[in-house]
Amino acid sequence: MIKQQFSHVQYWVFDLDNTLYPPHARLFDQIEVRMTDYVMDALGVDRDRADYLRGYYWTKYGTTLAGLMREHDVDPAPYLTHVHDISLDHLEKAPALAAHIRALPGRKIVFTNGSKPYAQNVLAARGLNDLFDAVYGVEHANFHPKPDKAAFDTVFKIDGLDTAKAAMFEDDHRNLLAPHDMGMACVYVSPTPKRGDHIHHHTDDLTDFLKHLVT
């Protein structure tokens, strides 16, 4: 039984975007537009160039922000405020998901490449805001983004998390590479399966997956 494979887990780490809400909510459609706008203004380039750089930096550095910081010394605070100023009105409450997260034994945290205030807003919109012992944004990782191992090391040290007794839930398979190497149980949350030694489990339905862990 899958439940037995997680019997050692005492720390549950959840990504936020496209993990604790479904991809069809398409929040990143809004965020990416605002990212491109910010790149245009910060670098003085046209929209096509800004859109290219947004994607290029995401691929090379893990986040657009990381690229802007490393290559252009962009201040992260105004950027994070701007890109996360989006509408969450269409997000639906998730009572079943909330119940299953609440039933997980041990410590539960959120770790996102977004900001903590943004994460808290999303969690509230989903009815998940009272379930987690801590919420960590990229600011807590000294702006090192996942999949950079330094991001995980920094946040997990702050939290006091024992990676040998932890599980990670992520929609970006790159962000499971470091957790795998750190001894965590790695769950890839995505509509599309992907193979790799760093992926121990795959699900396209986090609510159903957690149901099998707690019942």
C-alpha cells in the first residue's frame, strides 16, 4: 500500500503554484503577463524581447527573478509585489484537500518560489490557510530559487526539517532533484507523467493521492 511507503514521513513540504491548486486555474497566465511588463520597464526592452528573457531566465536560473537579479541587479521586493498582484477570484475552495492535509501526521509547510504574502493569499482563496505550520517564500531562501539546492538548504535549516523523514510535493520535476538527493520522498504533481530517479510517485490529483495516505 502507498500509505506504508510514507509511514516514516513526519515533515510534509508542498509547493504552491499548480500543486495546491489545479493548473486549469491558470494563475500563471496572469503572472507571466505581469512578469513581462516588469522586464520591459526594468530593462527598457520591447515586449517580444521581454517575453523572451522571462522564459530564458526561468529556464536558466529557475525563476525569471533569479535571472534579473544575477544579470541586472534588479531589486526583488518591488518585482515580487508587482508580479503577484493578480486576481484570485476564480479560485475555488478545496474542502476535501483541506481535510486530507489536516489529517497528515507531523509538520506541514509550504515552500514556494513566489512570495510569502502571495502564498498566503492563494491559500486563503483555497480554504487552506489554517493548515500549515509555516509558509516560506523565495525571500526566506535569500532569493535563491528552487531548483537551486541552496534554496532548500536555507529554508529547511530555518524550519529544522529532517529530510530523511520528509516528503516533497511539486509540479516542476526539476524541483525534485535536490529533495531526492537529500533523501526525501518525492511526489510529482502534474497532469503529465514523467520518468526519473528523482520521481518516486506521480499523481494528477493531489487530493486523491493524499486521501490514500490518510485513510
